[in-house]
Amino acid sequence: MIDPEETPRVRVIRGTPSEEELAALIAVVSDAYVRETAEAVADVPEVSVWERTQRGLRRPLRRDIPWGRFSG
């Protein structure tokens, strides 16, 4: 089911387009959207065997905690 909040909306700011013009606009924009979403794929990062089997050397440093008496 289509969520009304996710459906695209068209708002005419200037002029009075006919129903045929609006239908043509929606058809062109819909086709462009379908093509763009078909081409937009995220690359799956390849993880080597080394990265999969080895744990990190240490946790990342926390920069929000000052260290020692040099915290100023």
C-alpha cells in the first residue's frame, strides 16, 4: 500500500496547465524516476578473508574525554 506521505506531489505555481499537460509531466517525471532508481545501486564493499577473521587492535580513541593533567 502506498503511504500518502511518500507519494510525489505536483504543485502548479504559475499558469493553468491542461489535464493532458499534467499527465505528460507526470509520465515524464515518473519514467525519469524509475530509470534513476534502477541505476542507483550501492556498491557492496568486498571484505577480505583477513578483515573477516581478524579483530581490530584496539577500540577507537574517544576524543571527547580529556586525558591526564594536560586537559587544560
